[in-house]
Amino acid sequence: MNSLKLAYSVLKRCGLPDARMKLLLATYYLLTPVGAALDGLAWLQLVRLVAAEATPRPG
Amino acid sequence: MIGPWLDAFGPPTPGVVGLLFLAKAALAAALILIETAIGIVIRRRVQAACLERVVLGRWDVLRGQQVGRWIGALTEELPLLTRYVTSFFSALYLLISAALLSVMAAAVAPTLAMGLAALAVPAWLALKALYSLQSRLARSQASARQGLAADLTESLAGIFQAKASGETASLLRRALRRQAEVFQRELQIGWTLGVLAAINPLAMGAALLALAAWGGDASAASFGGVGVLAFRAATSVNALVATLGTLTRTVGSLKPLDDLAIIPEEPPREPLGERLVSARLEGAVYSQGGRRVLDGASLVVEPGRLLLVTGPSGSGKTTLINLLAGLFAPEAGRVVYRGASGAEHDASSRRARVAYVAQDVHLFSGTVRENLDPDGALADEALWRSLERAGAAEFVRARGGLTSALAEFGRSLSGGERRRLAVARALASEADLLALDEVTNGLDDASKAALVASIAELAREMPVVAVTHDAAAFASASPRVFTLAGGARPAP
């Protein structure tokens, strides 16, 4: 935690995060959960697809 | 049936699944691009800001530090600091990904997912202990790395003298003194990486065994669903573990950059706003390293005659120049600049254009023109005029003029030529006051006489102060002499 504080203090003394960095970070963390949800959904749908193919159809 | 909530997305078809994977790939690429951009923003800004600190920092703070440490911090440590910060952002990203995938796994089959999560606790405790050790080693390695950079810079700066005196072996030894320490730490960090590499597959193996044991009554589909989500979450956790490792291994680079970032800036001083006519020291007191170097010195530098400051080594000659230039602030007394209008300004609030020429002249590799006028703002005529006044025009012309090339530190010139060129540079910058520090040191008699003649000529039209321990060299200039007694005593 002290290291994080130190890193933040170096950045702050150097004028960061500036507007550009804030915008990049905001975009990054906005896309992060979307990316993770897409990842999980894609794999789950693949499993469902395989399971549906493997299940004998009635009749 | 896995996760009935998934029905909301409709029946899976190969086309939909394919599109989902394509969208996920595009997002992953975008995130990496953004991460790279954040890294560039940090490196650019921190490097520029720390360099500014070094250049604009207070001279009395900077002069006791090692240049090599600054170079090491700005080149080697900075990318590591950037990696530290971007790793922190990636760690948050991976944490969010792993958490979201775990929640999805819990929604598919809660019992299986909880069982897997319980296994993560002992693995995490082992990792924590290893990271703490890595962090300690990284700090110690960064300190050794800084020492190595400082040793290399100091030693290589004296390579020519070492070659001349045949002491290259001791120079190499000194330059590489800290190398063993740096690599010893690196090897220790390597051991911790080896143990880390073993922990991950162990945890993964245990998780899969547990899945096989507890998933007996689960349907094949939910087993497959949880398995694939657990695998994806574990991939994120693996990446998170690697990223946290990067955090602990780069933590040592924070201190050297923090040391630069906290260098206090010189207090802001307004330019004088007019031509300087004279500079005056009134009862200046200054201590250094617990020693009283100057104790009430008073003198005036003005055009007409060269002011020569003499005295034994350590008597405060260079300190006196630093005070006149406004680089040091006196503990008591003051430094006063008098302008052409007759107005007097205190050096603590006003900045005069003082050109400082020392025994070790700072010249760059490049042309004579670039050395005289780095910004390229002056016309050739102005540069030649400065060279004439400094008595340097003749040898510059003989070497091919303003476009002739100089070696690093001006090594392609003789000692006398280097100092004349430095005086010419000072004049080209339209300095108001010329301060010369032991400029005749190491010169032959002819070079000394020529340099002193040029200085005496300049002293008729502008304030010039020269400090020297060799007063005889300046006798032909008929200077006013100010003698410092020396024998500094402890500061009260």
C-alpha cells in the first residue's frame, strides 16, 4: 500500500493523471467488464451449443 | 440445463457464438492498445518532469548528488515505474474479469464454484509471502542498480586520464564495483519466480481434482459450463498473479524517481529587466556542510577593471561566485544588482544573466555554431563578434569556421581554446556579468597570457570576476584583488 502511495505521489508531482490519462483510464475500465462479460458469455454459449448437439433429439 | 438465465440470449447458433468471440477479440485488442497509450503518457510526462526538476532544481541541493543516479533513474528506472503503474491498472482489470467470470460460474452451479473458490485461499497465502520477499529484493536491487549507474558515470567521465596514467584496470574495477550486488539480487528474484511458476500449476491441478470429486452428481453441461468459466477465471487469475509479480519486482524503481520528483525548484526570480551595471556582495555569510565558508564578505564587481578573488583551496572562492550569480542564497547579508537605470535589485527576487565559465568547460559534440547558440537564434555576424571579443575567432576560422565539428566535451580543442570558446558562448548569450572559475588552470604560459588579455579587455566594458589560486597569471590585467583568508571554522 505504501508503494502505491509512493507511485501516486511521483505521478502527482509530475502532473499526472492529466486529462488525457483520465480519459484513457475511464475508457479502459468502461470496456473491462464488457470484455469480461463477453468472454464468459462466448464460452458459455459454446458449451451450450456443444451440449445441445450432444443431447439426442426427441423422436 | 445450465444457467436458465442464458435462455434470455436465445438458442446458441454457431454464427452467434462466432460473433461473440470476434467481439471479445476486438475488445481485448482495444484494451491492450489503451494500456500501451497509458504507458506512453506516463513515461513522457514523468521523464520530462523529472528532467525539469534536475535542470531547474535548487543548486545547493543538486550539487551534492551524483549525475549517474539521475541518468539511471531517467533511463533504466523510469520504464520500470511505468510498468509498475500499468501493472497496477492491469491488475484491477484482471481482478474485475476474474470476479465477473466467478459470478457467472456461481450462477451456473453455486456449489461447484464455491468449492473451487475455497481452494484459492492457501494458494493466495503462499503467493503473498513470496511477493513480500520479492518486493524486498527488488528494492535492494534498485538501490544497487542506482549505485552501478553512478559508479559507471563517475568512472567513465575520467576515462581519458585513466588511459593516460595507465590505470584502466582500477577504473574497470571501480566501474563494475556494484555489478555483483545487482546480479546477486536478480538471481534471488529468479528463485522466487521459479517457486511462483510451481504454485500456479499446483493450484490448477488441485482445482481440477476437486471439480472431478465434487461434480459427481452435476450434469455434464453444468460441469462443462463451470469448468470452462473456472478455466477462463483461472487464466485471469494467472495473469493477475504474474502482474502482481511485476508490481513487486518493479517497486524498487519508485524511490529513485521519487528522489528526483521531490527536488525543490529554485525560488522564482523575475529577470532584471535592464542591463546590469554592477553586482555587490554586502556582508555575505554562507555555511556548507557544517562549516562557515564565508563570514561577512563584501565586494563590488563593476566594469573598468577585472575583480580577482584569490585565496587558498576551500576558502570560499567558488561559493562567492555562486552567491553573485544568485545560485546560493546568503544566510546573512545580501547580494545586490544595480541596473543601468540606477535602480538596485535584490538577487533573491531578481535574476541577472550571469555567464559562468569554469575550468571544466561544458561543450557538446556538434558544430561550433551549435555550441555557441544552441537555439539557432543568432546571426553569424553576432557569433563572430563574440568569438573576436573572446579571442577565439582565429582558431575557429583555422578549423573551418562556425560549421566545424567539435568532439564531446570539446576534446578536439586544446584547454585554452575550450575556455575561449566558453567565454565566446557567454558573450553570445548577452550575459551581463562574466564569472570565471580557475580558467587559467592547466594552461601553458602563452595560452594563459592570451586568455588573460582577452579577459582584461572584456572587463573594461562589463563586470567580470575571476577566482583563482594563481594570482600571478592575471598580473598583466592589473586587477583589483580581493583575498579570502580561508581557514573556515565550524558554523555556529
